[in-house]
Amino acid sequence: MAKVKTAFFCQNCGAQAPQWVGKCSSCNEWNTLVEEVLEKSNKAKIPFSSNSDKRAVKPQKIDEITHYKEDRIALSDGELNRVLGGGIVPGSLILFGGEPGIGKSTLLLQTALKQPKLKVLYISGEESEQQISMRADRIGKKEANCYVLTETSTTNIFRQVDDIKPDLLIIDSIQTLHTPSIESSPGSISQVRECTAEILQFAKQTATPVFLIGHITKEGGIAGPKVLEHMVDAVLQFEGDRNHLYRLLRTTKNRFGSTNELGIYEMTGTGLREVENPSEILISGNTENLSGISIASTIEGIRPMLIEVQALVSTAAYGTPQRSSTGFDLRRMNMLLAVLEKRCGFKLGAKDVFLNIAGGIKVDDPAIDLAVVSAIMSSNADIPIGSKVSLAAEIGLSGEIRPVNRVDQRIHEAQKLGFEKIIISKSNTGIKPENYDIEVIKCGKIEEVVQNIFG
């Protein structure tokens, strides 16, 4: 009898070790190494047929290689098309991650139900056929070309795939699958890696695009080895606060498109609704005569949008001032507060400062610095900012107003939504105010901004 070959894998980062140790040498986490069987001697064969042509094995000069534009499969979901770079590339493997209950299964199921021209196979290892059918009833659409299979064995899955020959394959989730070539339990590092390798081989040989839903760890990363993210063609992250209605779909890796795209959805009782104009939903309409509110013109990826920045400044009740930020980097807010106190004379050291980005989204664009500072000054002085004023500029440590990129798109977005003024840096060259229907105000220091906003 052949000796069983085993190894120890870290369940946090996927690192392999020949023997058990208490602390992983890669991620420094304790008690995360688990022993797993590497493989059997009689490795099972993947039961699917391949009609694809074999690639040439001879090396070619790079200037002699002929390239062609990928024929993409356009989906009915415009936001998902945008994030993927214009549609799905045949044979691509897409990893779809997100927190539990955020709407991953709902989004992919309603995408499958809205493709009448595509034969879609939805494979679920977590829910029964009845649960999926109930969810489809709630979404409100059922198409004859959508097939549902509840299975976790890759051998049985590929056997059914070979019979149905779908145009699109959705697997929910990769952590529930298991292959007979590995004796470890489903969800282990070895099983996740081997199952993904089999699915990748199937996708490339049959030119069938595959969506893989992946669980995430408590730190927010996709569960399983990091090599899993290297194996796939695209990694999509579905994020958002479950207490808010809006969800953001970002791409952290895309071999066939840009990683700067962003899709926005609204969670409703009948599924996820695409949000085509996010600026209108991220700005509340009751900002008149309210202090501590400013409007920032930001860009998420290549998409301009206006967001509402809310600030509250109050006297510290217990002597130790509090600093709290939601949706904005707390360390950067502390830096902006130091600039206000040092360069502008605002005494905020003994006051509580609370900051919130409306809508439950997170923004890391430095162009909202000026809006953050303006909202804090407005709340501190209890003087409201005009509801038709937007801001787009970065603030330096010396108190200067620094320029930001793609300011032309920011101005046009503010103009489209009916704003009357936008404040930018005077260092933004090439911007001629007479070319816009909105008043463009250029400032060089915070003092000039205060004069323009508060008079």
C-alpha cells in the first residue's frame, strides 16, 4: 500500500509547510495550519470533452504574433458589463467575492435569468432547487434557458456540463466543491485550489465563461490561497454596508479590461437595481440651511459622481476629544484637522469631530479634501454652505489648494446636476471658466475658499 502524502496548509493565507507549527511563517497567524492529503495515486480524469484547437508549441517572435479583438458576450446588466470591460470574454474565469448576505447570489442569479439568448447553468452547493426557485420568483423573471443544478462533486458537475453544453456557467460557491483527486474536505486549501484548476482547464478548452462565487475571510480577503486570485482572469469585489441600500461592484483584477471601473446597485425587494446616475442618490435634497454639509465632486475609477460630506463639530464632553470617520480615512482627517489648526487658526484641538460620507460608501479620492475641510468649518461656525456649491481639490500640509486629475469631468458632472459654483485649485491649468455654464472659482489657499464660501 502506497504511503499517503500529506502537508500542512495555513487556512488564512494558503502557505504550505512540511510539518505543523503553531505560528504561520507567512502571515504570522497562530493555530491556522491544518494537515491535508495532497493527492491520490489514481487521479480522476475530468469528464468533459474538448473541441478546441491545440495551441502551437513553437516559440514566435513578438512582432510576428497576430492579435485580434476578443469577441465579448454582452450581458443585459449594464453595470456588470461596465466592470468587466464591455462584457464577458469567452473562456474567462471570473472570481466574485463579497461578505455573506451582501447579494452575490442574487446578482448572479438575476443576471442568469435575464439572458434569454444564452444557455446558463447555475450550480449551487449551498442552496436547494426550491430555494433558488423561490429567489427567482422574488426577482420576478424565469427563463427557459436557465438550468439549475445542486451538486458539489466536480466529476458529476462536468458530466452534466458535457450533456447541457451551457454558454455561461455560474458556480455558487467554490468553497463547497470537492474533487475525487484530493482526499481533503471541501473548503480546504487543497480542494479549493484543485477544483479551481479543473474549472480553469474546462473554461479555456471549451471557451465557456465561468463565474465563481468565493467566500471572504474576516479580514475582507477572498478565502482560500492567494494563488486562487492569480489563476482567475478577473476578480470582482461586491461590497457595501448591509444597513444601507447601495452596493458597489469593484474589480481588483481584470486581464481583459481596466481595474478602475465601478458598478453601483440598489438593493430592493425584487433584487438588485442598476443605478445609472449615482450622484442623484448620494446627495440628499434637504441640505438647505443645514451646517456641516458640503458636496464633493469625486471620481470612482473613471466615473465622475457627486457625494455628500457630513461633519459635526462639538465641544468635548469629557475633556478628551473624539475623532470618528465613516467612509473616509481617519488618519487623513486628522491631518486635515492639523492643517486647519496650524495654518488657518481654527482651534479644534478641544472639540469632537465626526465625519460621514453619505450613502454608506467609502472614498479614497484626495479630491474630497476640500469638501471635508469645508464641512468641518461649516459645522464649527454653524454657518451653512450654499446647496448649489461643489468642491474638488486636494489640500497640502502647508494649507495650499492642490490640483486634482480629470477636473474637466468633475466640472461637467456638477454642471449636469444643476450646481451653480464649483471651487477648484488655481493650479489646474487648461481650465477656462468661460467654457462652462457653471461658475468655476479657482483658489490657491484655504483662506480664499473660506472667503468664497462664507463671505
